[in-house]
Amino acid sequence: MKNKRLDLSYAQMKWEAVFRVILRIMSAILIVIIIGVLITLIVESIPSIKSLGIGFLWGKTWDPVSDVYGAYPFLVGTLLTSFTALILSVPFIFAIAIYLGEYNPKGWLSELLKNAIELIAAVPSIIYGFWGLFVLVPVIRTFEAKIGVAPYGVGVFASSLVLAVMIIPYGASLGITLIRMVPSPLKEGAYALGATRFEVIRSVILPYTRSGLFAGILLSLGRALGETMAVTMLIGNTSAIASKFKDVFFGPGNTMASVIANEFTEADHTVYLSALIELGLVLFFVTVVINLIGKRIITKFTNN
């Protein structure tokens, strides 16, 4: 009997060692893929970097006919649409997470709403683009006419609204899971001291889950930064940048992802193609920087 137990223990240790090796190999493959993507972007961007230099980042003109390329309008469009969508979506993310995580965690209504949120995440982005064109753009056009701006309908504002709807499920789903995982003794202790439900949410649940909630918001932002099809259909696709903020915000624009999607097949010479790939490299670094900043903030939340 003792020998059988020893053999079983040895077999378990052997399988654990094999599983550990498999995990290490898979992790190494992921790192290699990321490094490979970065190296590919850098190598393919070399003609553009040599021709345009660092001025590519703040150049305001994008003219393939004259071989003049500047990433500034697309960088502004990417950051403006993404952060506007994030600002619009955060109240809904918190409201959904708190309601389904604390107020109504069980029952048919909770399951229905949770499935609806998951369905929103599963809808293809091109469907959101069609919905935005036929439903949202006419409403925005009317709104823009009333506030005294050019009634384009399509533009940064329209794409931000659709992006906000698209990224809500990512932060909300994570928030729901985190709030449901808050230990019951913490909440029961607060209730025993006379705290109201609002005070429990403010003083117990949100501080306990704040790092995870911020991680969900960061995940939503990453989703917004890389969105292509819906933004391409709604942003207006112009490389010019207006002088006034309201014209930039309500007028047509472009993002780095949308200009790559629109013009990649039209790039008929080396520098043009390389400039588009360099835009992808810039988007890669923007995403990495934002994620590093977010990780830093999450670490401070966790330590506090």
C-alpha cells in the first residue's frame, strides 16, 4: 500500500512538472509572437523613418500624391475617440456592475441582463457601423444643427458614441464578477455597524474591487484604441484637422486604425506603404504606453 502511494505521488509530481513546462513554453511563445510583431513593424517602417524622420509624429499633412505624411491628425483622432468613448461608458460600466453584482445578483432578470451584455460584446463591429449610419447619424445631424455646428452627422462624436456602446460589456462583465467575489463577512460587518447599502458600496465594495474595476476600464480602453470597422464607417475619413476644438470633435476625422484600413490596399509605392505600417507601429507604442500607465495606477491602488 505504501509503495502504491509513493508511485501515485511520484506520478502526480511528474505530471505537474510536465504541465509546468507546457505553461512555460506557451508563455514563451506569446512573448516571441509579440516581439515578432514589433520587429516586423519596425523593419517595414524603416523606409518611412528614413524619409520622414521624427517629424512624422507631429506632421499635420497626409498627402500620398506629394509623398508627405504626418501622423498627428490620426493620433489626435485615435486618442479623442477612445477617451471620449471611455468617459461616456464608465458611468454605465459602474452602474451595470453594481446593479448585477450587488443589488440583483441572482434571478431571471439578472441572467437576462447579463446575457444581453454578453450579446453586445459578440455583435460584429460592422453591424454597429451600419446601425450608427442609419440610426445614430441622422439624430446627431439634427443635434449638431441645433447647437450651431456643421451638421455632418458622421465624425469623431458619432464614432465615440458607438465605441462607448461597444466597450461597455468588457468593463461591466469584469466588474460584475469582482463585485460578486467580495467576501460576505466584510459586507455583513459593515451592515452590523449600521451602514446603509450605499455606504457599503462606497466604503467596502468599491475600495475592495477598485484595482480590478480599473483593470476592466483599461481593457475597455484597449478595445477602443484598436477598433477599426465601426470607426471607419462613422468617423468621416478625412486627414485634415480643424483649428477649433468643436469642429474637431463634431466634424469628420480619422484614426490610425481607420486610415490603415482605408488606404493599405491603395499604397502603390514604398514610402506610402511604409508610412501606413509606421502608423501601426505608433498605435502599438500608444497602446503599450497606456497599458503601462494603467498597470502603474493599478499597482498604486493595490498597495493602498
